[in-house]
Amino acid sequence: ICTSMSVSVIIKWGGQEYTISSLSEEDTVMDLKQSIKSLTGVLPERQKLLGLKVKGKPADDDTKLGILKLKPNTKIMMMGSREESLEDVLAPPPESDDVVNDFDIEEEVIEVENRSEENLAKIARRVKEYKVEELNPPREGKRLLVLDVDYTLFDHKSCAESGQELMRPFLHDFLTSAYENYDIVIWSATSMKWIEAKMKELGVTDNPNYKVTFMLDSGAMITVHTPKRGVVEVKPLGVIWGKYSEFYNRKNTIMFDDIGRNFLMNPQNGLKIRPFMKAHLNREKDKELLKLSHYLKEIAKLDDFSELNHKHWE
């Protein structure tokens, strides 16, 4: 008797995770989509499953799951919205603790600096051990722009049929304009797999008008101790400066993030961007990236960013 192996996957959609473990290798992608429908209410024809590929091409609905060679509990990101759920789509996303509980970083900076030896040792470890996969070489004489993803370039909580619908307005114009003077680095507090999937879905990775130098994930972050919040994770630019000291430093780097604490280690280089949420309501109104394009052009004329106060960028 031939027994087929069971398949277990985790579907990520709308800020939730759904585990499916009732399928076998003999079942097809359509069977998987039907299981997803029973859990989420999203019709199979409205589902887009990122990363399901056979020989580099998206898997067809009749492809058997065994051919995909999925590891147990593989995470699959789904794009798509329920047909009946226009009110769900327009409803405010659940408030993210990160955005709501972000704190004003000024008073925390002193405390972080007081423990600087410990933090610098962590950064030195990241410089030594974290592997950067360079997508395009750094360019001589360019400044550096480091960009967060979730709520900065992309509304990651709302539901939609495609990532394009959740993309922040003017994203490609903004990146095209920035690329003239800045090397672009993407840094998200998630895993590289999700960053790559999102950037591909948004059309950033292969855009002919600009190039991304490299991308960093949560593995490049460090934890620091703050008196009010205890231990928090931050994005220390020192990791990039340590790895690329001949190109980038505190004088030519600017970082956009919707969470101020992410630049606790380098507050002078951080610009706190307004979070882009409720994409379906705000898509027509959000002009943040358009305005920031002008700001980046203006400051690119300066030799030294370290004296700027990005709080007053507008």
C-alpha cells in the first residue's frame, strides 16, 4: 500500500496566520486554495499565493503539492480579499502595538548612550557575522537612504487583491528620484523571505528606473535596554557603516521609519515618517513620499547631514 505524506503549511494573510495540516502530497494547489477559503472566506480565484513555484514559474491549480517539496509548516503569504468584505477592507486595521506604543526617543537616547560599550559590542558582532547579500554595488559619492517597509512603503495590515493596492502612493516616483543622489537600502524588522516577497510584489526589485543596493532583515537588528520600555529591538546604522565604511557614514546617511525607537542608536540620522495605514481610505490623500522626494533632493546638496534636525523636515 502506498501512503502519501501529509503536508502542513501556514498561510499569512491580513496580519493573521492560518495553519493547514489536513492535506497530502497527492492533493493539488486548488485543494489548498479550497482549504484556505474555508478558513478565510477568500475565494480561490481571488487568492494569490506568493512563492509557490515549479521550475521558477508560479504553480498551476492542478499542480500536486508533493511536486512543490514544501517543508513542514512552510509559511506562504497570501494576497486577496473576500468578495463580501468591502466593509472589512475599509475598516481600520487592528492597531499595531509598535505604532501606538512608540515613545518619544529623546530621553531614552541618554540611557542607551550610557550603555554604549555593550551596544557597540553587539553592533561589532553584527558587522562581523551578519551576511549582506549585495544586489547592486554601492556607488562612489552617493548618499545612503535606508527605508523601512511596513507602514512606511506598504500598508501591511489591510486586505487587498494585490500588493499594488496597498503600496504607498508615489513609491516608484520617490525611489526613482532618490536614486539619483542616494544608494537605496531596505531594512525591515521581518524575515528576508517576506521582504523579498513584498519587494517583488510591489515591483521594487526589478524596477528599471532605480536599483536597491541591498536589503537587511531582523537579523541585523540589536536589542538595547531603555529605562521606560525595558529591552527593545532597534536598527543600528553602525552595522551598515561598519560593513561599508568606505562608502557610508553618519554624515551621508538618512533613515526613514514610522517607529522612532528603531533609530535609538542613531537619532540624528532618523526621520520619522507618518505611518501609511488604511490604504483604501488614504490612497488618494497620502502625499508623504512626494514631499520627502523634495526634502531628499535639497539635503543631497549638503556635505554633512549630521547637523540636520529631521524633525523639522517639512
